[in-house]
Amino acid sequence: MKYVLCGLFFFVFSCSNSGEGDRLDQEKMAQILVDIHVDEAKISGMEIVSADTNLLLFHELEKSTLRKHQVDSVTLVHSFNAYVREPKEFIKLYERVNEIMEQRKKATETSHR
């Protein structure tokens, strides 16, 4: 998992800056980030020893997530960079990510009863 996060941050910080107007709106960005974090959790749960295999699996899940949200990886990276440069907006974004995760958790618990 730490390799996945390192890879994501490498891509985030290696790309050029984009303006705030180019970023995805908070709700769409939050939905994408939730799905990415769920993908990371799935991979972590597999307990695969090989970092290369983890990274390969993550990239495949990430491609699927981006197709689902109809967003390309460049737009995601530029949007993430725009939020990172605005700490208050970044905090609001992750507060929304946490809300969505809680909602999904409750929905899952309810459906399993």
C-alpha cells in the first residue's frame, strides 16, 4: 500500500500546475478519491508481498475507476494538485471523502442485516 501511495504522490507532484478553474468539482473529486481509496484497501487486503504486483493491480483498478467516472488521469492529477495548493479546500475535500465513506459503510452494514 505504501508503494501505491508513493506512486500516486510521485505522479501528483511531477505534473505541471493547473489553475483552480481546471479542477474537478469537489463532489466528483471526492467520489473518485473514495473509489481510489477503496481500490487501495482491496489491494492491501490481498496481502501480496510483491510491490510490483501491488502497483500493477492498483493501476488496473485505477483505470477502471477513471473510466467509471469518465475522467482521464491527467485531469485527476491536475485537479488533485489544485486542491493540494489550497489547504482549506483540500481539507473540505477530504471531509467530504470521509462523509461518503461513512455513508457507504452504513449502507453496506444495513444491506448485510
